[in-house]
Amino acid sequence: MQGNFSYHNPTKLYFGDESLNYLKDELKNFGSVVLLNFGSGSVKRNGIYDQVVAILKEAGKTIVENPGVMSNPTLEKLHEGVKIARENNVDWILALGGGSVCDYSKGVAASVFYEDDYWNQLWLQQQNPPAGQKILPVGCILTMAGTGSEMNGGCVITDAEKSFKVGHVFDDRLMPKFSILNPKFTMTVPLDQMKAGIYDIMNHIMEQYFSDYDDNTSDYLAEGLMRSVVHSSRIAVKNPQDYEARSNIMWTATWALNTLIGCGKHQDWMVHMIGHSVGAWTHAPHGYALAAVSMAYYRRAMQPGLAKFVRFAKNVWDVCPDGKTDQQVAEEGLAALKAWMQEIGLPLTISELGATADMIPNITQGTICYPAGYMDLKPEDITEILQESL
């Protein structure tokens, strides 16, 4: 490993079909007024909301509800959450839902006591809250596997008015204090959301994997996680109620983006930058937006990163290299990736998400470009990738 790094992750995890039982123990560590963030109501329909509220009330907590957190949380919704938290003097935040609710809760937590323009400073300027600023603690009860937001400091917010989506990975003060991961809760989400989450997991790993040329332990970990995603996804798509497959997907999602496999890596994240902009214009599920631009992106990245793509083919997809050039092996690896994506029902083009050719200039403009992975992309490169992805 050639890189220098420090590693610290303060989030405490409770995992398994009885993990919600530990919530009452965690509640002793937090104040009496809790802001309960959740989505459009699915947690009420499936009974998870009732279970959580009963535990909170039994512990004597005052619950301030903030429903309606959408799958791509908006700036308007962020302002609303900050206002609710300030007006009710909440002590901490509990996110009940998928990665978007967890992301959103961290955004509110960072902004409540921020004295300046939090949108401009924390997201557009990519700053962290100043040292010494009060930050509300966040806990998560996860209902969907994908983002890894339950064990990282990431928060993605969309300015719907400008069709601009941007993420910020905050420092470890914004990492959840605890997260409860019950795989059975993930079985309540629609099949499309499960599929989108699966590719989000896979791409999180690939964004960190496809960079650098050294022999890095992080890459061996990444390869094992990718194999696990592929294996479990095939089972879960055929039988979404398979607990073992869903539990492995959920656990892999956490380790895909809790910063561990990024240690010693420069990382890429340009598929996410392009995908964010596609999602802002099409309102597609995040994982679908990533899938739709991935093949065009990775075909372009294959030449400068050929050695890693050969390794990807052999170690993740079991491509036999005998009698083949490195180019042929790498191409077989990408073909295997595409075949798996088709097998589990992922979109392979942005037109499937509603994008049209006349949107491409705006999607390009909304894509944040920076040197990453094996390429230094310019706006004209983004345009070509999008055109190839139509």
C-alpha cells in the first residue's frame, strides 16, 4: 500500500432480526426531545413506525415528527427540517428509513446551529462545520440497503429549482452515533428500490477500486465484497424474501462505504458525479442513474486502468486469462458486469430513465468534474459519455 491515511469510524452498529431491541438501551444516551425523520409513509404501512414510536414513548421521549423525506432530499426539505429542529429545540435526530433519510438527517444535524449560509458553505463550498460548533447527534434505523449512509458522514442534497444535486462527506462528527440494521426491514421496499440499492452498493465499491496501481489490501477487500453483492443479488432478485441474501446485501452495503476499503486509495467517484446530475434531471432512483452511465464510463476508463480491469475480470468474474491478451481479458470482465446488470434488471441507458438528447448540455453543466481514478475528465468528455449512454 502506497497511500498514507488515518482511519476512525465511531458508529456503533446493531445487526440482525432482533436488532431493534437495542434501541431502548441507546436512548439512555440522548436527550428527551427527538426529531423523527421518515419518508412518505411506508414505515407506517409496514408497522416499523409503530414499533419505533412505542419504544420512544416508553423511554419518555418527546417526539417531533418530520415526515415526507423524499428519495432525493431537496434543499427546500432541508430548510424545513432545520426550521422544525430549531423551533422545537430538539436534542437529537432519529432517521427512520433508507439512505436518503439518513443523509437528510445528517444534513439537518450539521445545519441547525450553523450561523452562516449552510447550503453555500457546507455543500457548495464543501466545508465542514467549524470546530466547536454544536452538532445534533444522529441515530439511524435502516429500512433499505444501498447507500452506506448508516456508517458514514455522507449527505446528498438536491436543489430542485436548479436541477443540481451535490453531496458532501462530512467529517466524523456527522457519522451516526448508532445504526440499527434489521435485514427484515429491507424486505418491505419495492423490488425496483432493492435493485437500485444493489447497484449503488456495487458502484460504491468500484469507485474506490478503480484507482491507483499499487498492490493494495483495500482492493482485496473490495473484490470479496463485489463477489458477495453479485452472488446475493442473484438470489434476492429471484426471492426477495430470502433472509440470508438480504442480510448479506445489507452488511455489504455498510462495508462498501464506511471508508474502510478506501484506505490508501485516491478513489474515483466520477460515475457518481455524472449520475447525480442525471438523477437531478430525470428524478430516477440513484442506483439506476449510476447503472445507466456506468458502461460508457468504464469502457473509457479501461485503457488507462487496464491492469486493474484485468484484475477485476479475473478476481471478480472468474475470467480465464489463458491465451488471451490483457485487452481481451478486461473486455470480458466488462461484458460480465453488463450481463449481470441485465440479469438483475438494471437500466443500461439514460433514455430508459427519461433522459433525452436535448437534456445532455444541462446534465453536463450540472456534473462536477475533477481529476479522479484513471482519467482527468473535462465537460466535453462528460458529454461524450452521456451521448454514448443514451
